[in-house]
Amino acid sequence: MSDTLASRGAFDALSIPPEAKPTIRILVVDDERTLRDGCTSMLQADGYNVSSAGRGDEAIDMMRRSRFDIVLVDLHMTPVSGMEVVAGALEANKEVIVIVITGNPSVATSIEALRAGAWDYLPKPFSATHLHILIGRAAHVILVARETRDLRRQGVGDSSNSDKVTLLGTAPAFRSAVELARRVAETDASVMITGESGTGKEVVAQFIHRHSRRASRSLVSINCAALPANLLESELFGHVKGAFTGADRTKPGLLETANGGTFFLDEVTEMSLPLQAKLLRVLQDGIVRRVGSEQEHDAIVNVRFISATNREPAEAVSQGLLREDLFYRLRVVPIKLPPLRQRLGDVALLANHFLALYWERHRGNRTPPPPLTEATIEALRTRPWRGNVRELQNVIEHVAVIADADRPVDPEHLPVYEDDSKSATTSGVPLAVMREPYHLAKDKLVADFEKEYLSRLVVRAGGNMSKAARLAGIDRTTLYRLMEKHGFRRDDSSGTME
């Protein structure tokens, strides 16, 4: 390590209260005595409550006997490895913040540690300044988490029912995504949510924030596709007075506004590469430099990042649209949301929820909303839903406006929109498929038809395989063979097909 304690004073931008530092217990684990003692002495001089261990097994035993808030551990130790210490720390205290030290800061090593539950990593060699900033950010998370717990004990900001409405659905793929979101919410891991437009990526980001230890702080969102690069940079990082025409005052950016909370980057693959490089420094060190600033840094922030894209992020990396190092930093935990056409069993549930919501908004609560007829539900299930849940939401709001309170909602109440995809198809066949060789194109179309037909067939049959076979005019053996061919399986507990 380098840098003196005096030189680090200017970097204490997170302003950890001096009286709070002794309440934060840190364990330094490293079999290299010089580094272990150096980190311990520096953190003790900062005012933290610090212990140390020279072996992994000793550290695990200490964590079982005492509760630590932060564990700083070298990955490369023997005979008990740093990864075993990470696992032991999280087993002893699921809320512990683990920072790993690695002399081999490869992408694979770092991501493996982050996926195992580490909060961040510190590559060797590192300066005292770097360690000071990273521990300060971790301490800030600890204090925010304590504040959130105190508020919840007082009944303020209770999020116990926050998913009651917003994450409605029973489809297995959707529930799997929700459960993953629930598990990762309790950590500070970066999350990347993928899925088509309208599948509810921002709603899942809100769910994660409300269930996190940062719930008492702000969730700040920005759509990277909605702003030109120069304006996006100013919004994210802020600017100093005179940085550009019209900058008549210094303005903090949204990253500073989100300090202590969560930052949601929507359509992150639309961000320019130079701006991605600048964002990477925030993820690594928390350092924010405003547009036009001549200082090394204007602020140090502690932000949990959730990002989203409707692209396939790995393809965006290969196409040069997304930096690989930023991709791995942002996608510690990936969550993929299924399109609505793959969860048709949820259409009725969602439609009824949206009808109740918009009926009250537009009509008040004097009368209950009218019921949706079976024919209407069937009509909704047969739509392609290219706009996913957002499109369904808009359709049901239309229904809430024009329907009569004293009669059920029939298919005639549903709006009919011109098919916007006609320009991209030829007689209903995607142009991309038409460019394939004949036999390959035919096989793709037949496979797509069979998968779509099976999905809708079982919904129509209510999960009853005998009824589905009768509706299709085929025997059950043929139906099961088709289901197996396309990766569907029966869920005997619910009588449905996945």
C-alpha cells in the first residue's frame, strides 16, 4: 500500500460519522503478515473496530463466535482458501459485506468471487486511498442498512406487501425470475435485467430496491436511450459552472442524488462507449467527476446498480456496443423476464388486476368493475402481445374507459390495432426466415408454429392433456411427443404445462 493517512483526508467524501466507526466491526484475513498488519493498522487509525486472522480456518472460527460487519479477505490462501472464507462469512452472517483481495484480478476470478457473494474486490497492488474509499463505501452501506431496519421496526417504509400487485403472475418462468429478484435484493450485487420491451424490467428493479437494505434511500432511474450522449453525461455526473453553453451554475448529477440508494440504468447498451468508461470508474471506486471539472473527483458515491436492456447483452458485447468489463461489473446476477406470449396463463390475472386499477382511476370506487367474459379472456390470450404486459395494460385501460358498468366486458370492447409488424413480414412470415435456405426456413417455421400452437392449446384446455388432445384432433401420445420435442413438460402438481 502507499499514501499516508493525511493524504487520504480529502477522500473521506462519504462522511462516515466518527462516532459510528467504532460500531463497525471489520475482520482482515490474509496469510501475508505485512499486508494484514498494514490494513489492520490503517483501519484502526481510521477509528474502525478491527480484528485480524492469518489463516482461513481461524477466520471462519472467529466469524462463528462473533459478528462482523465487513470481512476483507485475500483469495489466494492455503490450506483454507479465500473462497471458503467468503462462504463461511456469508453462512455466519448473510448481511456481512465481503471484500476480496486478489493478486490475479482477472475477469473470471473477480466475477467468481462476486457471484459467490462478495460485495467487491480489491486488486493488488492497491493504495491506502483505494482501501480507504472502498471500506468507506462498505461502511456507508452498513449504516444505511441499520437505518432501514430501524425504520421498518417503527413501521415506516414497510415493503412486506410491495410485490402484491406489481409482480403478479404464476407462470413458472416468471415466478423463477421473481424469486431470484427476491434473493438478490438482500445483497448489494449488481443486477442486469433482460427481456423484451414491456415485460416489466423497471417494475422488477423497483421490487429489488424496496426489498433491499437501501429501501429507506432513493431509487433513481434514467433511460440511456432517451437522451443524447452529452446530455446523458451531464444528467449522470452533473456539471460545473461554465462547462458548456447554458451551464450557469454547478449542478450535481443523478449519481450523487442516488448516493446510499439504488441507481437504475434502463437500456444501458444505448450508452456511448466513452460514457461507459466513465461509468466504470464509479462502479469500481465510487468516484464521480462532473462535466467540465478540473478536479480528480467531485464526489465519492455509494450506489447499488441495477441495469436493464431489451438486447441480448452478450451480443451487444460482441458487437462492440457494450464494454466487456462494464458488462461483467453490471451483470453479477442476470435476471431474464419472459415475454407475455410465454405466460398466457397469466393474462386473465393481469387483465382483471388492470381493469380494477383503471376502473377506479377513471370511474372512482362507487361501482365495481364489470367482469371479463370467457370469450374476452380467450380473445386476449390469442393476441400476439408484441408489446407484452405494457400493451395489455394499455388495452385494459381502453376497456375501463369505454365499458359499461352494468354489463360484462365482451370482445367488442377490446381495441383493434393495425399490425405494426407487417412491414417486417411477408405474408405473415418474418423476412429473416425468408432469407434462409428452403429446408432450414421450413423447419424453423414449423418448429415456431408447433411451440406457439402447443402453448395456446394447453391454455385453452386449462392444463387438461386429454382435453388438449381432443381439441387438437390428435392422440395423447402424439401430443406428449410434441411437448417433449419442444422442451415442454407437465407439472402434475398444477395440471399445467411448462
